[in-house]
Amino acid sequence: MSRRRRNYRTVCKEVEVEVSLGDFDDDDILEEAQERGVGVPFEMKAKVERLYYATRGGDPLTPELQSQVRELLQDLYGRAA
């Protein structure tokens, strides 16, 4: 009895889409991030929430808020690297 060797091929396609995060509620976004292993560490959650609510008004960011956003991004980048 002979065995046939099957050759499987995987085809990948890269596409670009535009998605508005406003189409999703916060819980959906956080759940998806957790399922993918991406998330905001607990100790940074309060900082993220504070900056989120401070920047929601659509007003220009103050230099202090700009600095806080940069620090948060640096912290998150450092954890991902």
C-alpha cells in the first residue's frame, strides 16, 4: 500500500481597510485586544482612562496633556518591545 504525500499550500492576501473605532464600543475593543494578547497593563489603566476623558472634547491638547500622552506611549512601547 503506497501513501500519497499531500502538498498543502497557503495563500495570503494583504488588504487595507479603514475602520472607525467609533463603530465599536469600548468593551468590544478591550475584549478583542485581550483575545489577541494585547492590552493595557492594570497599572496603566487609570492613566489611560484619565487621558482618554481629558482629550475627548476635541479641544487642542495642552502642553501638559501632550507630555502625558507621550509618556504613556513610551511606557506602552517599552512594554511591547
